[in-house]
Amino acid sequence: MFIRRIAVIGTGYVGLTTGACLASLGHRVVCADVDVEKVERLTRGEVDILEPGLPELVAEGIASGRLSFVVGAATAVGAHDGGAEVVFLCVPTPMGVGGLADLKAVESVVDECRSLFAEGCVIVNKSTVPVGTTVLTSELLGRPDISVVSNPEFLREGSAVKDFLNPDRIVVGCDDQDAAERVAALYSRLGAPTVLTDAASAEMVKYAANCFLAMKLSYVNAVAELCERLGANISDVTEGMGYDRRIGQSFLSPGPGWGGSCLPKDTHAMLQVADAADFEFRLLRATIDTNDRQRQRMVDKIRLAVTGKRNGSLSHVRIGVLGLTFKAGTDDLRDSPALAVAALLKQAGADLVGYDPAMGVGSSAAVGMDVVDDPYLAAKDVEALVVLTEWPEFRTLDWAKVAGLVRQPVVVDTRNLLDPDVLSRAGLKWTGLGGHR
Ligand code: UGA
């Protein structure tokens, strides 16, 4: 395996994980960020995102001398002797106007570094960008000696390091076969199946995969609703479906809807791209609509559980919320379904108090409700306790103690996380999703 001199531009989830993991594979990696203080913290080995294994990998990389941090893309690109051979662009591509990805950050790195990139280097786009962006970036760059390659990432927050080092596949797209192979070779030690293709197809793989995952979840949430109406049990249904190897057991858990920084952004962007291409992507539209409806469904379920009526009032009803992040194992609140449901509950007049293992009391303003640092405080005097994020520690709460704290013994579990028998023995009335028992 060739050891390459690599620059990684952007030290967010994707950039930092990519940089630290590539260094652990033996490459020499310089990571850049525009945030001076962040670079100082990272240089001291301080990682400020919650990502299992990442702090250890960063510390190892620094100690081995293979990983370092600098301010500014230009510094990173020229930091190695002879310049970086491979430059990874891992800058944010937030949802921009009309649901399309906003590419300002990619453009600004290209502008800043155009004349500084080493001759014949390869630029790799890791960010999720609309189909066509890799070719566009190449045109914008205007350096015939440099190939721009699409190499989408498939990391999940909360297991990014594990996903990077044990990938299901590596996808590399570029019309320049030699550049694509050079990028694929960076990962050769991982032994993953590798798809070498053109740039547009590589970009499409990422969108198609994320939209498919979103569709799988919206489908499961819709089936769960039907299970409730027909007296079936969604857990047995998904287990039975999942043994079919063409379907698989993963990504079949019903919940309050899918969220996070990726699936909502990517589904909207794909829909936008389809519209622009004059293609009516009804299946994807329905996937998004089903997800939007899911949040209101959760509120309806809570309303019924608390008041016993479909149209009961939640005005001044005190509700404890367990879990605020978009999923367990992360401190990320972006597009969190938990916060979306909480906002609807507030709109309906409820008084909320929240607890999340990853959030401190200082986060009250960020989440729009009182946040406490103890789950039992979130249960005190509430008329319902609602689980919105699937943190495993909620399963092992002292439910008898919870029963002694609440004003009404109602627990609504939007993740089917808790053991209904344990709650029932504690005297609590448990409601889950999809007829789960
Ligand atoms: C997602 C994809 O899973 C990654 O493969 C992809 O690389 C990443 O987006 C990205 O584009 O960067 P992530 O956003 O970290 O990863 O989160 P997921 O684990 O996919 O969860 C997304 C949402 O679906 C969460 O709100 C989660 O709670 C929900 N979910 C997931 C369910 O409701 N049920 C499930 O069975 C699984």
C-alpha cells in the first residue's frame, strides 16, 4: 500500500473522522479548519464532538506524527514537502435555497487554493453534493493537471469510526481512471468491495442510498400505523420481514420519524434535483410527507394517552421528555424528530421538561424547554413521560421510582425501547408504536 500525503479540509464529523482514520491506516494527514481555537484544541488532542473512538484515534495520530492540524485550507494543501498528493474536501454543504445543497464552502476552498494545489494532485469530494458537482468543481478549478474525484462517505453519527474502518463498500467516481484508482488505493487495507465509476454515478449512489434508507423508515412507520389499526405487532412483523435477506433486519425500527443532518437534507435535495430534471419522484415525495405526518401522529398518540380522548386538551399539561438528540449515541440536535415533536406539544399548550444523557442544563435555550440533568427530575409531577430518543440507559431506569414521582402513570414510548412488562409491574401504563407488546 502506498503511504500518501493527504490534506483534509474541514474538521467536522466527516473531516475529522476521515483524517484520523486515514492517519490510522498509515497515511500522513494534515487537517485544516478556519476556526483557530478549534485547531488549537485539536492539536492538544481535544475532540469536541461525541464520537466513540475518535478521541483515541486523534491522540494516536498526533503521537505517531502522522496527524496534525492547521488553520486554513491553503496551509494544509502546502503543508507537506512537495504538497498534498490527495486533498479531501469535507466542508459543510447545508440545505440551501429550494432544498438544494449550498456549495459556497466548496467554491471558496477551490478559489483560495487554486494556484496552491500541488501539480497532479487529486481532489476528493467527500461531502454530499448534487449530481454534477464534481465535474462542476473541476471546471471551476480550471487546472487540467488535477482530477476531481467523488468519494462519498457513508458514516453514521455515533459509529463514524467503526463505519469508516469497516465499510460495506468504497465508492469512487471520476472519468480519470488513474485518479480514481489512486483514491481507492488509500483504502486498500480495509478490504471492502470497491465500486469504480463516473463522478455523477458516485454522487448518485450517496443520494440514492440515503433516500432509500429514509423510504425504508417511512414505510416501516406507515406499516406500524396499520398494525395498530389491524391488531398486529410491528416488532414481530419487522422481525419476520427482516429474515428475508433481500430486506435485512436493520433500519426497520419504527420511531417518531427520521431526522439528523443527512436524511432530511438529502431527501429534499434529491426531490429538488428530480424536479429540475422534470421527473416527478412521487415515491420520494410520499417518503417525506409520511415522515412529516409521523411527528403529528406522535402528538396525537400522547394526547390520547394523557387525556383519554382523541381531541383532549394538552393545555398546561406537564410532560417529561426523555431524549432530545436526533438519535441515541450523539449530541447532535440538527433536525431532531424529538425536538420537532416537542415543538408540536408546546404548540398544543403543554409544559415540557426534558432530559438527554448528552445534554446539560445549559442547553435549555437551544432546545426550547427546561432541560434537567437527571431523568428522575424529568419525571417529577408530570402527567406523561415520553421517550423520543432511543438511549439504551432509559431501559434500566428505576421505574418503580419513576412511578412514585409522576402525577399520572402514563409513559409513551415512541421508540419501542422500554420493556412493557417492567413498566407494568411498576404500575405504569405503557404505550408504544405499532401494536408492540
Ligand atoms: C445517515 C446514514 O445512515 C449514513 O449511512 C450516511 O452516511 C449519513 O446519514 C450521511 O449522509 O452522512 P445518520 O444521519 O448519522 O446517518 O443517522 P442514521 O443512523 O441513519 O439515523 C437517521 C434517523 O433515522 C435518526 O433520526 C434515527 O433515529 C432514525 N432511525 C434509524 C429510525 O427511526 N429507525 C431505525 O431503524 C434507524
